[in-house]
Amino acid sequence: MNYGLIEQIKSQLGANGLPYAIPIHPNLVHLTLGLFIVAVTFDIVGAFYVLEKPVFKFLAIPATRASLFDVGWYNMLACAIITFFTVAAGFYEIMLAQPSAEIKSAWGLQAFETMLWHGVGGVVLLTLIVVMTVWRGFQRYVWRKDRGQQVQWSYLAVGLVIMFMMYLHGTLGAHLAGEFGVHNTAVRLLRMSEDVNAVLK
């Protein structure tokens, strides 16, 4: 985050502080979250399939245990791929960030600390997601390929822990956008005392 370099390209940046109208990172973040949550949730449903089978039958839902695990695997694989782009977009956009240095977040962190923890957390989560995908692949194709329950209980437990980490990490991102106004068009315009509706038309 070099303010001198940002000043050189300021004329090319929009009201959100980016050279494009809509920030890419927040949109990819929600894709990462959705894919991961769906992957783990379907694997949990598949693990408890024996208990839920009568419910599926009663509701006339033609679900099989193998198809539930298929959804879990392909969503985890897609999550691992898309998260590389999520993290890359996040680092690009954070380099153009110009947050206020006087503000503190609800967690008592200043802008630089929040950006640092959010950046490091993104790399940690990317690593964990890739490890989970490799772990899931070994369960699917090697360790448990002939078993009815394709996933280990430890895998599901780690998945739930990572979901909680995603919640904490996402809260840091929300602080950056909502409290520090990083690449948030409305917040930036309000701080500059400009009419948000006039600029967005």
C-alpha cells in the first residue's frame, strides 16, 4: 500500500478506489463460502444418511448416499480452485486500499492491523481448503472408495472448525468494508460529503 503510487493512478480509480465499478474480492469470497459450506453440509447429510433415509423417502426425494457425497466432493474441489482467485483478488484490492488511520474497528483494531490479519487469514484459509480437498480426494478415491460412508468423522469436524474460522475471517473483511470504507463506494462518498445517489446514477 504505497500512497505515492496510488496518487499516480488516482485519476483511473472510481468512487470505490478501484479501476473497476464492482469489487471482485467480496463476490468471490461469497462463492468460496457457499461452495465450502455446501460441500461440508452435504457430506454431513451423507454421513447421517441411514437416519435420514426414511425422511427422504417420505418426502419423495430421490436422494442416494453416493449422490450426496458427489455433491460434497465436487463443491470442495470447486472451492479449492476458486479460492486461489479469491485470495489473488483480495491482495490486489488491498494494495489499492486507503483506509482512515484514525478509526478503530469493533474489535479494537486499526486499519493496518485489520488488513494484515485479513490477508494472513486468507492465505491460511486457502491452505486449509486445499488440504481439505486433498484429504477429501484420498477418502473418495483411495481410503474409503468401497465404503458406504465416504468421509471420516474427523474430516467433518475439521470442516466445521474451518467454517467458524471463515466466520471470524469474514468479520474482519466486513470491518474493512463497513467501518474503514475500504472499496465501499457509499462509505467513501459519504465521508467526502458527496451525494451518493447522484454519483451512482
